Amino acid sequence: MRIALLSYRSKTHCGGQGVYVRHLSRGLVELGHHVEVFSGPPYPEGLDPRVKLVEVPSLDLYREPDPFRVPRPSEIKTGIDLLELLTMWSAGFPEPRTFGLRVERLLAERRDEFDVVHDNQSLGTGLLRIAESGMPVVATVHHPITRDRVLDLAAAKWWRKPLVHRWYGFAQMQKRVARQIPELLTVSSTSAADIAEDFGVSADQLHVVPLGVDTEVFKPTLEPRVPGRIIAIASADVPLKGVSNLLHAVAKLRTERDVELQLVARLESNGPTLRRIAELGISDIVHISSGLSDDDLGALLASAEIACIPSLYEGFSLPAVEAMASGTPIVASRAGALPEVLGSEGACAELVPPGDVEALTATLGDLLDSPERRYRIGIAGRQRAVDVYSWESVAAQTVGIYQRAMDRSAAC
């Protein structure tokens, strides 16, 4: 097949979307398919040499080190550029919509060069125009963005709530577009149920294909694990990830034992997480890193005695699968798809109620004091990662959905 894989932002260390694009595209070319990734900035890193990258430039208004920048007048060249700028200035998030409009123009000129178009989470209105042109379209929805909105609104101060509503304005567009895409991929049955409920799509539109893990990169090592080391990976500095609860738990644990927290996250300058670390007086035992290579992240995961996933919601959780593959025992929230991803409770992970700091503290402490249980959970997690999650299987299952979309399009 000739596949156009679309992703409005794809840098690996901006969250699971970039990991998905990189590994899925490699799995597809391993199966003999031709793949071109159409991506807005930040662009994907480490693509397989057989995968072609088509850059879809934007104004890149949220780039580091100058997010919410004011572009030069000479940068505003099209109506889409103006729409992107005005949406940001009015406190909205424009990228899913403007990326879709830009990529629709690019594909209009190459309609006969692809057998199927696969959108990764943007769900912009341009995707409907691509479908109307006769190109078979598949879309991945990792989880409904409406779940993020609910948690961000709950955490926001009263004066910020209108801004949060406005920022998530694109969710209404995603709902409308998703309802009109016959073949939707998602990563867990939990996420499928949430998408059906929040987006109003029918169950027969949704196909569950889990994410995968590179078990040669994420694996146990012969090096001894660092005593008292806990690791957590958060793709965003937002309430959804539950990092604040973990910081409170670590602050309590340090009064009883030697612990350290390795927090892999890109944190906002003077944002909520850094402020909470300072307030709790634990900056000496919290070590923050970001932008790690897969090899470095794998080594860090394998060095920890426990991996913690304190999220209040997850549609899947790549860090959970990576930790299992690393043989690192997990303490996670009983939230969203985490129980589904981690399997039978107590086998590959210990689960706690989401947001319950006392339960999180107690479970972390008990596991730190139980080397035999850590070993047993780590072994079971590694076996589950090898048996259930592989990118080769993900790619093969995804091709099956492509074929359904192509057959449906041909029948029309």
C-alpha cells in the first residue's frame, strides 16, 4: 500500500503521538508498504530511512524557547496563517484545524499517489475534504481530548476557566469530524468506550489496536537497580498526569526512608510542578530530565526500583508498557485504560485509587520494602510486554483497517 500518515505535531519527546508515528511507520515499511509522514512542527525524529518525511510548515507559535510568539508580518502569507495567528490571539489552540487545511491542499495535488490516508489525532475539517475527494481515510484517536478538558477545568482557578474553555474549542471540531470518518482506530477498549460516549460515534466505527514497545531497547539490564529510586514519565505539565499527587507521596516517604524521584518531563518555567517541588522542600531528591533518547530512557527505567504512573486518566500509556518491558515494577492509578494495559491487578502492577495520596504513599512504601514482590512483578511485566505489545503486530492490525477503508471507498 501507499500510505500517507498525518500528524499535526510529531516530535518524539512531545508525547505519545511522536512515538506512535515513528514506530508505526517503521512497522509498516517492514511489512513492505510505502509510507510518507506528513507532519507539522515539531517534526519527528529518528524516522526509518525508508520513510519519507513531508514537512508541513506552520507559524510554529508554541515553539521553544519562545512559545506564544508574535510572528513577523512577512510570515503571514496565506489565509490559513492568519487563521492560526488569530486563533492563538483569541486564546484558542489552532494547530489541529490549520494543519488539516494545509495538508488537504498538499494531498489535493497528489491524490493518485496514495491508497489510504491515516490521520493521527488531528481530526481537522480538512480531513473531511480529503475523504470527499475519494481518498480512503482512517483516523487514530488516542483518547478523547474532552477528558483532558474536564480535568483542566476542575483544576483551574475561576478566572482561568473561560480561557480553558476557549483553548479546548477545537474539541467540538474533532467531535464533528470523528462522526464522519467510518474507520476510527483507538488504543484500548476503555478509550473506545470514552470516545463513543464523548464524541457520539457509533461502536462499529471504532477498532482497538494497542500501541507497542521496542523490547530490545526497553529491557532489564544486569546493572543493579538504584535503591529507593522511583521514576515517573509525564508528557505534559497538566493535572491529568497526577504528578502533584506523586510529589506529595514522595515528600511523605522521605521522612521514613531514603528515596529519590526521577521525573522525566518537560516542565513549565515557574509552572505548577516546579512550584510544588519547592513548596514541599524536595528539590534535593527530585531529578528532572527531558528529551532523552530511547536508549537513555530505557536505561533510566531499568535503573529504578519502581515506576509510578499517577495519572487521573490515560487512554493507553506508553510509559506503562515501556516500564513493563524494562522489568520495572509499577504502581499506577486505577484510572482510564491503565488497568486494561497492565493486566490482572497485582500481577504486573499495584493499582491505587486515582488522586488518593495516602494510598499511593502506602503502596509505594510497601513495595520499596518488598524486594521479592518487586522482582515477581517485574518479571511478570516483562513477559506481558513481550507477549502482548509489539510494533510488528500493531502495524499488521493497522493494515487490516486500511483495507477495510479501501474496500468501503471502492464500494462507493
